Amino acid sequence: MCYIMDRVGILKNDRIEQATLLVNQNKIEFMRQSMDNIKYMRMDLSSYLITPGYVMLDFSLHSLLPFQDFKQKIIEFLKKGCTSLLTVVDVKYEKELASMVKQRRHLMINSPIDYYMAIKLPLKSLNQSMLRKCKQQQISIVFVEINKDDRLDLISWGWIRDAMFSNPITLIPYMTDESLSPFKKQRTLQNWNRVVKEHRISSLHEYLEEGTPLTKDILMRLGIYPVKGDIRIGSNLNYNLYKVNELKYNIDGKPMIKQNEILPTFTSHNGRLINVNGDISFLPGKGEECFITISGRFIPQSASF
């Protein structure tokens, strides 16, 4: 079925510009400023701003979660416009990696949205063997938990880089120790960035926040973009629609979408509306596990060494 999403607002160069999208088989087939000469059913969206469906980070799910609790947690993400979840498995030791990942995959069978798998491990468990096992489990994102007594200089970073040579994995620093001051956390992050840059290891240079949309730059670094996180020709219909008259703007005219202040009016996952004015359609099993084929295949210019 073909139809036209007519005159919808889209962010370009930090400004809202109108675009018209031709949709065919739940994919965007064509985009241009107007399509007045094409005769298909039209949806007048001139009062809406469209954004890509968000990719959000989750640390809260666990394998023994009852279905109703799982459903409630996922609904909280759906209300925010999340159409893809990056769910993180907490792994302490190498020997438990396979079983823990298998349990999480079993839990995510009921997911109504797409999902990626990542793991979180202590710094002391970061080694060649662990990274190779991540490759076997098709895990391309590893959060490295750094505590106040950990020393980055005791890790064999050269061996880590060798293990990642034919096995692209992105390492992400993670700190939750509440006894550490913001200054100490920032200092640890600076040391982390120095080490990974010195050894040319694929990594994020910032801490990530749970439950907020991952930026385009981050998605590029992880290798999730352009499969997710963009409104483009050939992409699936994963999007959010916001009412333009409800948006606030920066002094420079760029619209602001703050997660705790404004929620999308509509959210579509693969062409199916899952959120209509806060009314959530939870359809178990409609989501699929997604895999990162090449970590960081589109590196933002800001991330260049």
C-alpha cells in the first residue's frame, strides 16, 4: 500500500523544514519538498514535526522479571518514543556470559519493539578471551564498569586492541559509584579517553544516560546508524510525531524536545502505530533482535582521532 505523508516538519540544519514522504510497504520510498502531482492517499501532517524513532539505553531489565513488570517497564520507554532498545546484560565473569545472554534473549522474545544486546562487565574482567566470547554471542557493545579503586594502567590494552582487530567492539565507560565526586568521575573519564585514544580502541568518550534518546553521533559510533536513528529513503517507518505548536525553541530558533516535558503524540514502529496520544499498544513479539555488522562504520567527524 502506497500513501503520502504530506508537508510534515523535519529538522534540517537546526531548522524545521517541510518535506513530503512517499511510503510503500512500510518503508520510505521517496522524499522531496512536495508531491502535488502524485495521486495517492494523503495524510496532512503540516502541524507536526517528525523525528526518527528513538534508540534508548536500558540497564533495569533482568532475566527473572515477571511478564507484567517487563511490560510496564517497556511501556515507559514506548511513551517516550522509543522504537529500539539497547538492553544491557550484567556479566561478572566470563564463564557466565553465554548463559546470561541466552536468558536475556529469552526475555526479549516478548518485546514489542526492536532491540540490541550489550553487556556490562567489571574492568578486571575485560580481557582478550571475554571479547572473543562476545564475538561468538554477536555482542558488539561492551560497557566497562570502573570503580574508585580500579587502575586503567593495569589492563593489557595492547592485547585488548589485538582481540578487537577482526572483531569490532565498542567499549563504553560506566561509573555508578555514588561515593565518587563529579570531579573524580570526570577525571576518570579523562584518563579513559587518553588510554583508548593512545591504543586506538573503538570507544565512546562520554557516559551514557539511561532512558534518553541516543544522539546521532553516538549511534554512528556504535554502528547502529543508519539502520536506526534517521528519517531517510529506504528506512523502515520508525518515527515520532510531535505537535509543532507544543514545541519550545532555543534562542537560535532550534526546537527543543525535552523528554521530561513533552511526549510524542504518535509513535510508529515498522509502520504500526504503537502510541496514540499516550494510548500504548503493547504487541508482544513484534520486535526483533538487531545486530551490528560493522561497529562504527560511519564515524562522526567529531570522533576522529
